[in-house]
Amino acid sequence: MQKVLIAEPLDIFRAGLRQLVEESRIARQIGAVASRDELDSALRKQRWHGLLCALPAEPSDTFSYLRGLHQQLPELRILVVGNQSEAQLTVRALKAGASGYLPRTASRTEVLTALQMLARGKKYLPPGMMEIIADNLSTDWEQARHDTLSEREYETLCLIGSGLTLSDIAARMQISAKTVSAYRARIMAKMQFRNNAEMTYYVVSNQLAS
């Protein structure tokens, strides 16, 4: 890729991505923008071969934007950078026309590998993501993840995301702490969460907490 454009609102991440693109030596020209208006302007002014595009906390609108971008500029290779390593985000990014997906937590080596693969015209997925996607081929990736939960599991998810402890939730729902733990385990299994922090992030970013 001769020209690579970086679209990242946060200065520190934008600078870090620029440094990694420079280190990868895949681009002769590197541009950086902080907003969608700046991105649209940069894409109108000249032709870019690659785009590193950061997802906001609520990415639904961004997927629609990327889909339209891919239709207008099918030759543009897009690497989406998200806040978490989630199978749903990865699949939706690829379906929107992206050539790869990376979580912000990706290591330097992973970012460089992704850039090199895109430069060779290949797609890139985070390590281990292929297996997760293959194991869930029947999943409706456009469906909200919490739609798979029972009413009580959903209530537990929202309360955890609101910052309540298991004992607080047990008292609120008038059930035992053991039952709350069981609901939590089911939520984590169904929605592929690794910890309470990821659950809280999901609840907040999807505005589920009352």
C-alpha cells in the first residue's frame, strides 16, 4: 500500500498507529485524521490505498458508514480497530467491507502482522478468532448479543453493568448469591465475556443500564 490513512479520534492512539505504520514500511505516505468530517475530506482530496479506522464505543453507525465507503471505494483496504476482541465486531466489520479487525489491546507484533497481510491483499483476523467464528457459523451476528439471554439473565447483566456486587444483586432480585453467580456464568458463556469489566463495558456502550 503506497498511501495509508489513519482515522483515530484519540491523539495518543493516533500517534501510536502512525509510528507502527512507519515501522512496517508498507506506506510511502501516511495521513492522519481525528474525525469523520476530516476523513471524508481526506478521501475526497486524493486516493488512499489503506485505511486504519477506529470504532467508537457505539459502533453500529460506523458499520453502516464503512459499508457505504466500501461501495464507493472498493479498492480501499480497511483495517478496523475496536475496543475489544469480540467475534461479533469482527464479523460485522468484515461484512461491512473491512479487510481486517484488531482490538486496541493488540500487541505491536499483531498490528505489524495485520498491516503486512493487508499490504499483500489478504484479510486479517485476531489470533483465535477464526476458531470462535467457525464454532458459531449458525450465529446471527447482526442480532444484539443480549437478545440470547433469558429475562433474569438480562436483568443480572444490567445490574452487574451498573456496578452492583453479586450480594447487592441477590438482594435486589430476591434470590440467593449462588443463583446470581449461576446467571453470571451463563451470561459469560452465551456472550463470550471474560470478566465483569467486559460486561460493564457492554452494558454502558449499549446503554442498557437504567
